[in-house]
Amino acid sequence: MRLGLIGALVAAAAGVAAPLPAQPLPRVADGRIERLANVPSRHVDARHVDVWLPPGYDGTRRFPVLYMHDGQMLFDGATTWNRQEWTVDETLARLVRDGTVPPVIVVGVFNAGRRRHSEYFPERALAALPAGRRDTLVRAALDGRPRADAYLRFLVEELKPLVDRRFATKPDAANTFVMGSSMGGLISLYALCEYPQVFGGAAALSTHWVGTGTANATIPLAFLTYLRDRLPDPASHRLYLDIGTTTLDSLYLIHQPVAERVARDRGYGPGTLLARTYPGADHSERSWAARLAVPLRFLLAADTTAAPPLPR
């Protein structure tokens, strides 16, 4: 038996979370990455968090912060399972050089592997499902129990305070955003609705309205009912929604317009809602990278506040 496995078994027997395996640090073309390794939590499994600091970051001025899910897929295709990436560093650096958006810190939160679906499935939406459908879904797709509320508590109660202490951030909601794709789109919307005092905007790309791998009406209806009841005040929040039209995104074509209508009925409109459909785009990091500049400009361009002085 390898020593690493022995150590993991000993740690498990003692009730202590074993350290995550070492993973290569992403190589970036612009800015730099600082890894928060094995970030512990009272709510969810420990995980790595990669923090991208924009070019010229020296801790003397404060920056908005963008929290992104599936953090291992954001920066370097050489380290991802499918050799694709979001090209976050290249895209943001280009937009900053163009003067399109202000510099921003990106917090890339690694997903939890087999528990990703459980952590990203909006938990309160389960209440809108018929009991039998809900029980089957939790058992078959959510690893026995939903964990989205716990995941958001990790983000809000543990990770964000850590990031705000360690880095020069603008910690208010007007300068704190969340973004993800697929199930990461769902948990981004959920974060905005559950913690509107923390997140001032959310971007949901290729939002996985169907909740599972097959077309259905019940789960999208539950999500949309939740959004109808819980979307925050559009006077102080911004919402970006998009889909492609091929591969898995083709399942969303009938649900996305309803989500847009729900947001508009809640008062979202020009300046607070941007909804796009990208014909021919598939469900992949390559597609999300190709249009990443659009949600970044929408979420970040409104930041014109002066940076407060750092404490001495």
C-alpha cells in the first residue's frame, strides 16, 4: 500500500480531512496566481482556491472581486481534464488594457468532483418538486443529500472573509460578483438570490435548467418558480444569462426565454439584465471563453467608485 493512501486512511479514521493531492499551479499569460491550498470548511469538503491577481497588483489599491466556480478550469488548458480553459487571464488583461473594464481579482473555487452536482443544485428549488421526484433526484443525482446551502455558506462565511483579509479587495456587494457555467450557472443565480447583500451581480452561462442529463419540464419549472420568488432588487443588482444552441445547450432553448421573462417581470431590464443566445455554440469551456468578454463587460463596467484607502 502506498504511503499516501495509508495517510489518507489514518486521517479518515481520526475524523480529519486528508490533504488534497498536489495539483500543478496554472500558468497564466497575464497577472499571477496565488493558490489557497486545502481551504478548510465547517460546511463542505476542503478544496483548492486559485486567486488571480491582475497585472500590477501590489496590494496598495483595492479591486472588485469575481468569484468563479469550477476553478480548476479557468486559466490553463494544460492542467484541465479536457485541455480546455476559460482564458480568464488573457481576456481580462485585454479588456483592462482596452479600458473596457477595471482591473479585478478573480477567485477560482475548485469544484468537489463527484459532489459538484450536489453543491451546485439550488437547494430551495427542491421544495417545488413533487415528493417522489425530489427523493429520486436527491438519491440518484445529488449524492444522497443537497449541499448547495452548505457550499454558499462556505463561500460567504469562510472563503470571502479569508479573501478580503488576505487581498486588497473592495468587499461591498456593488463590487462582488459571481459567475459560472452549466450547473455553475445555477449556483451563481442561487448565490445572488440567497445572498443579495454579498453579491451585486451574477453571470450564468449555458445555465443547466434541466438539472439532469435529460430534457424535462419539472426541474426547470422548480428553478424558475424559485427565481420568480427570490430574484433580488434590480435597482442594486445585475443579471447576465446566456445559452448556446448545440450539444447540451440545445436542452435549454425552451427554458431560457422563460427565465428572461421572469427576470423582466421582476423589474430587470436595460442596464440590469443582459440575455444572449449564441447560435452554433456548444457546451464547452472553449465556447464560454469565446464569449467571456460579454458578461465581464456587463458585470464590471459599471464600477466607477474610487478605491478607499487601505488600513495601515
